[in-house]
Amino acid sequence: MSKKSSVENKILDVAYKQFLSNGYRHTTMDDIASELGMSKKTLYKYYPGKLELLEASFEVLKLKMSSKVEAILENKYISFPLKLKSTLTVVATHLAPINPELFEDVREHAKEIWEEMRLYINESAYLRFYKLIKQGVDQGLVNPKININLVVMLYASAIQSLLDPKFLSQFPETMQKGMKLSPSDIFDQAVSVIYNGILTEEARNEFANA
């Protein structure tokens, strides 16, 4: 790895952590430069602004998720239920730290990046989960009468909606208070509800023990 690449990776790591803890709007180039121990002038040599830093940070996230999920899907030596659980764990591990407030912040103040991220989550969910559920059908572990497209759309829409503060705000306050789940719990429980309904009894038992 070149020195330039090493510095860029360090900058993105610090910037992403700042975005996660402070949100996009309240993170400044001064904050990032200060934590890196470099001047803002030097930081600008690598990235022209905060928007470009956010875009590059999300790009790294997408590449990490995609490569890990693809590796799981292509592995011929692990069972379907374990593939399912491993894939969902990867998705939850990478997306759970992005709290709803940051999603809202990005949607309001970095609309193009929000749209790119939203499309990636949906399309990635669609393409990869479709492929995975199809494997389950082929192996007799998923009910063949289930419409695969519907299953994947339910999962994608559930995750998108449950992480969206505007969606949650339409429900009564008592229900909102009852939804005080961490993003990782939201992923896990949404998945359990949906996938336990499509798996055969054998696969459900293996999924529970995977």
C-alpha cells in the first residue's frame, strides 16, 4: 500500500467515526483534521470537502459488505441456514452502527449520497438475498410456493422503514417507545420474523442453532 493510500484510509476511518458519533451536519473538517493531527490545508489536499469524505466513507463500507457477502454466498462448504445467518450478520454488523439520526442527517443535508446509499442497500439486498433464497429453494430448505421476490422486498422494505425516523413518527407514541431497539436488534428480529416463515421445519431448526 502506498503512503498516499495509507493516509487516505486513515482519514476515512477517522471521518467515518466522526460521522457516526456526531452526525454529518455537526462534523466539521476542523474536527477531522484535529483528530488526525494534521492541518486542515493538508486534509483538503486529499479530500476537497466534507461531502466527498462522506461519499468515500460510504464507498468503503459498500465494498466491505459486498466482498464479505459474496464470499459467503460462493462458499460451497457451509450449509444454507449458516449462509443465511452469516450473511445477515455481515449486513447487521456493517449497517447497525449507522443510527437513524445519521440516516436522517444525510438525507436532509447530503441528498445525492443518501439516494446512492438507499439504492445500494435495496439493490444489494435484492440481488444477493434473491440469490441466497433461490439456493434455499433449490436445496429444498425454503418453501417453493413462496414468492422469492416478495420475500426479498419484505426484508428490504422492513429494514429501510424501521431505520427511518419519519416512518416511525407516524405511529402512536406508546408504540414508538416500545420500539427502543438497537439497529442490530431490528435486523435480527425482522429477519427472524420473515425467514422463519419461509424455511422448512428442518431448515428452521438448523437456522436456530446456526
